[in-house]
Amino acid sequence: MRVALLNPRWDFAGSIYFGCREPHFPLELGCAKVLLERAGHAADIFDGHLFDLTHEEVAARVRDWRPDMVVVTTAPTYLFWRCAPPELRVPQQALAALRDVAAVKVAVGPHTSTTPAAAIRKLAVDVAVIGECEEALVELADGRRNVAGTIVRNGGDMIVTGGPRMTRFVGLPPLRWGEDWVRRHRHHHHRFEAQPTGPGAEVESSRGCPYHCTFCAKETHRDVYRRRDLAPLLDEIDRLAAQGVGYLYFIDEIFLPNRPLLEALAERPVKFGVQTRIDLWKPDMIRLLGAAGCVSVEAGVESLTPEGRDLLDKKCRLSTERLSELLILAKEHIPFVQANLIEMAGDDEALVQEWRDALRRRGVWANDPVPLFPYPGSPDYRRLWGEPDDSAWERAVDYYIERFGAFSDVQQGAPLPLRELEAVPA
């Protein structure tokens, strides 16, 4: 079977989305491509975002390729599946441009994982994958019926078969990105200590997280922690380095201490960034993280009180004072260290400001506490409204807009209700 894997050209105008707007490698599609090809299928990725193509230009290329199956993702790369744009406007527009392509249409992403019936209806696709998509796509391409973790449109009915899916991931082969892909990837995600002088890339050394913080939307996708085999990961990294990549960003939900990986990275000519929890790192491993080439750490602290961290179900055993000491130690070995804070009702504003100022004097960036969006698929959403239904994304956006008067500066003005965004024509 010929499978076209589509990452649309993303537009975030009016969205509550506060993730990065730059193009990144669509790792879920890269993973699917390598597994599809290993199973004997032809697969190609059509990336409107990285290659700056309109929906119509992407559709023309897909049409010329003559696929039997077209796969569209509902979030801009795995990096943002847990904090995706709530609206489906962009994949709706991309699929509208492909309306005349006679192929099975499949949607994957956080929306199909959390609210599959609503997603398949809004996108008017034939199949949606619930959970991680790579192995399900291979089974669909193989022609298997009743593929676990899918919802299939059958006339006016929706047939749900199990789910959510979890890809084995551990033995994932090295991903391969063409020279033209690497040349266009100029963005160095979450890098602030130096200007990019060459291509960047994203890689994945682990998937899932052993913690269940209330704000994290991963219950239906990328949940159970798995660590990738080191040999194929290093093979992938070495190829990227040979293509001129000088900076990698590990998209892992949580980059846990991994001595063999860090020692291997220390021998390679690449810098890298990670997101982690500083309370999980011993001082010797923090030093090794810096020696391995880490130049950017985004560390979730979230609340300055034990009560606040308990409310978020952080399972953090360290005091705020000890967390501060580890952040300052990290800054001695890593050029950029960020401590993330969440807007918590019980945190004293003066205390927060004093703590931020103290850390900044030691070189650690501590952000202004951010109001969190109650993503469907997170414990926060369930605590407010129960299990997500077909109106979950609309409900969460309305709540967010009504509750908060100020938004992040990357949200480009006042966010719009979901119904307005999804009514915007291409």
C-alpha cells in the first residue's frame, strides 16, 4: 500500500495554543514511515509546515503521489501532543483540499485519542487512531480489519475497537530525514544561550512518563514510560550529526537520568536540550548532563509550596529550598536553566516574586506563573467535568477564556472560542 503521511501548514491565530510555532520534525510520522517501510509498504511524508506549503500545494503533491491511504495529524508533532491546539481548523482545511483524493483518510493525534467520535465527525475521515499511531497504521496498511485502537466510520455508525494504542517503541529503528529536510530545519527548540549556526533536529529517547501530574494530558497517549534501545538512537543521532545538525532537542515527556546515554552523548559533537524534573537528578548526574553537551533544561517546579505540589500530584519529596539548590547547581554546568511555575490559587504572589528574583540573580530563569488549560485527557479536566465527551474541547476553551483575563504573550491576542475557530474557512 502507498501511504501519504501529512503534517499540515499550521496556523495558530486566535488559538489558546502556547507551544512553539516553529516547524519541527513530525516524529510520529517519521516513526510511522520507518515501520511502514519495514513492513513492505511505500510511505512518504508531506510536510506543509517545514516546507512552507499551502494546503492546496500539499494536496497537489499528495495527489501526484497517488496514495491508497492518507494520514493527517491533529497536532504539530509529538512534542505537542500533550499541549496541542484545541481546534481542528488546520487539519480540517488540509483534508478539505484533499477531498478529491480517492484514498482512505485516517486521522491521528491527541484529539482522536481523547474525543475520537467528535474528531472523526469534524474531520470527516474514514478512520481515527486512539492513542499512539505507528503500529496501528501498519496494521491498517496491511489490510487488517478491526484494528485495535481505532474508530471506523461505517455509514452513519462509528465502530470502536479497543484502545488506546501504545506503541512498543523500545526497539524503534533509526529515523531518517532527507538532506532537504535537515537543511530547512533551522530552528533550535528551547535554545537561548547561542544563536543557531546550523540545522537543529528533534529526537526521542523515551516515551511516556511514570508520573501522573494533574495538568498533563497523556492518559490516552504517550502515558506508560518506555526507554528506547540505545544503539538505534545513537545511530539516528550520528546520522543527524553527519548531516550537519549541531543541536538536538529530546522531546521526551520527561528526560530521566540515563548514564549510558549521557556518556555516549559526551563523545559526540552535538549540543542538546531537555525537559525534566530537577528533583529526580542527583548532583553527579547534573554535572554529567552538562558535560554531555546539554545547553538547555526546562524543569517543572510548578508550585512553591508542598501543598501546591501535592495538589498537582507531583509526588515531589524535596523542599523548595532543595529544589532551588539543584536548579542553581544545574546553572553552574548548563548555560540555560528554566524553572516552570503554574498559577496556583494557594501560592503567595509576593513569595513567588521573591523566589523568582532570587533565582534570576543566580542565573536561573523562573517564568511568570502561567494559567493552565484543562486539556481533555488530563486529571484536571476530569476533576472539573468527568470523562471527556464530544464537547470536551469546546468546554475547556470556554472555561479558559472566561476564567483568565490575561494570556501568554505567545498566544497572539485574545483566544477565540473553538466554534469560531473551526468555522474559519481555508
